Amino acid sequence: MRNTEIVGKTAADFIDFLVKETGIKTENIHFLGHSLGAHVAGNAGSSMTSGRLGRITGLDPALPGFHLLTSDKTRLDSTDAFFVDVIHSCGGVLGFLQPLGSADFYPNAGTAVQPGCCCIPEVIEACSHGRAYVYFTESISSKTGFMARKCNTWDQFMNDNCSHSDTALMGEHVDKAAAGTYFLRTRSESPYVYQEEIISNTI
């Protein structure tokens, strides 16, 4: 946990070096990190001297210890890049449940147990914690995408109280104008994109 600050600073130094040597524009850099890596990304973003990262994606940012022993300065937060999107998949256990980014996505409430993760995979493999990067990976080439709806809570989302709210794609193709908390459902196996079942074919 403490090393995320050191590793983030080292990554920032490397990015600053690349800017100096190659002229790369920091706003074109997308830094992704899973679990502890999400906080590495945040620390890198806040430590850079050559400019500001264009985007950070936090994939279920690690919770244990961070909620008690760190501040906004040493964990991922919305100021670490121009746009920070977060996918929560094991919130309250191994990952943060509270919003940390510009836009926070909560598949299946953002908590364990994610669909398809029950029992041994959850215990042995931390399956729900890993779903964040699995969902993101699928989002890169998905033809339909993980459409999420802006809502305050999972219960409101499931009760259709937010059916007229804004939507945004979770993952690679997110609209960088998205802001706030978004909820969605997924399937229990690949492909994980959930689509409502068509129960009527009448026009």
C-alpha cells in the first residue's frame, strides 16, 4: 500500500522523461491500473511535472488500508487526470465502494459477488475484484458496449427510477463528458454485456 506512492512517483518521472525526450503530449496518455495499480496511476498523475494526464482508468481501486491510512493525495481521485473513470466490482471488500473519479461505474451494484463469481472462484481467485479488468477488456472490442445509466443508488436503478437519466458506455469508449455515478447489469459469463430480452416482436 505504501509503495503505491513510490511506484507512482517513479512512473511520473518516467512519463516526464518521455515528454522531454519524445515530445509526447501528456493529454494523450491513458494510464490504467487495477487494484493497487489504480492508486499507482493516481499518484503518477498527481506527481507529474510536465503536464496533466489525459485519462486514468481505475479498475476496482484497492480498499484495504487506503480508507483508513491515506488521504486524497496518496490514493486515486478525480483531480489526478483530466478525466478519471472508475469501475467498481468488489466495493466495500477489496475495492472502494465510494466514488473516486469523474465518472464511477457500478456493474451489478459494484459489489461482491459479481455474477458468475460464486463460491470457490470468489474465495481462491478474488473473482469479483478481477471482474473490473475483465469488463474493461471486453469493452475495447464489444460491438454493443456496456451501457450504464446515471443513478444515485443500485436500488433506484433496479426499480427503474432512473430510466430517463443520462447513459454512458462503461470502459474504453466512455464519453469523457460523463460525470457522476452510473449503474448497469452484466451477464455471468463472456460476453458479459447484458442485453434486455425481447419479449414481444410486435410493431
